[in-house]
Amino acid sequence: MFLFWQGGYCATSMDEIESKTGVLKPSLYRCFGKKEDLFLKSYDLYETELLGPLMARLDEGDGLTGIKNFYHHLVTRLNDDNFPKSCFSVRIVSESPPVESIRRRVAVTAATVEDHLYKTVRRGQIDGSITADLDPRATARMLMSALFGITTLDSVSDDGGVLRDASTTLTAILSAGETKAA
């Protein structure tokens, strides 16, 4: 997973995978099929090991608390030197040329995350922690844009405070329904 995350799908060769894992290419092909299939298995691992725990934060407490916990967990992971900078999904879909089956897979994952954010916003509107004045679907899409923006910002900034400030301001908007100029 980390080889694809760091180098991208296109730039990560089977020779490199063989070298880093110590598993010979014939065995890799026999076990996983083509490189694309190996990548998709790696993406499954990403969804289970990293995205799953992040998504679980949305179910904690009231709606606003869930979203705050989601972004706090995200920023904490982004500041963890054991992981590559940026978002695996963003890294992969920004490659050129795109691999259509991989782009579709990431799109399905993004839609799933957006739907969970939507449900969390609705829950927050019902429990009163998120202003009812916001369109919940548009808000979920804004949260997705912020998610991708924060993870992309991580790849160009070594200042974890920038990421914390962005996520804190984002959640303040949800509870107030507006922002004040600084």
C-alpha cells in the first residue's frame, strides 16, 4: 500500500514491489493477478486500516462532535510521520494518465464517505448541534472538499497548526452557520 501511496500507481513498478517486499514477481502475479489487481487489494487495505477508523469517528457523540472527531483523527494521522503525506485517494486520482477502473473505485469510496458525512450532518441538525439552516447534502459536499483540501495541504505544509486551524474553523461554521471575518 505505501509504495503505491508514495510513488503513485503508474510510477510504482512490479520490480520495485518485488524489491521492497522480497516476493518474486511470478508469485505476486500468481497471487494477485495483474498490477491493477494488486493495487486494488492495497486500496482495500487502506479502506480497512485507515479509512474505517476515520469513518468510525463520525458515529461518536452528537453530529457536530462526530465531525469534529473525524477531522481531529484526520489531522492526527496526517501529522504522523509513519504515514506518507497527503491522502492516498487524492494521490492516486491526480495521476496522469488516470487508470479508469481505479478512478471509479476511488469515486465509489468518496461517495460512501460523502453519504456518511451527510447522515452525520442530518443527525447533528436533528440533535441541534449543527445549524438547521445548512443544506445537508451541500454541507456534506463542502466537508468532502475540505477533506481533500486539508489532505492536499498536508503535502505542502509541515505546520500541523495549519491543518488544525482549517478543521477547527470548518466545524465552527457548522455550529454557527456563518463565519466572521478575521
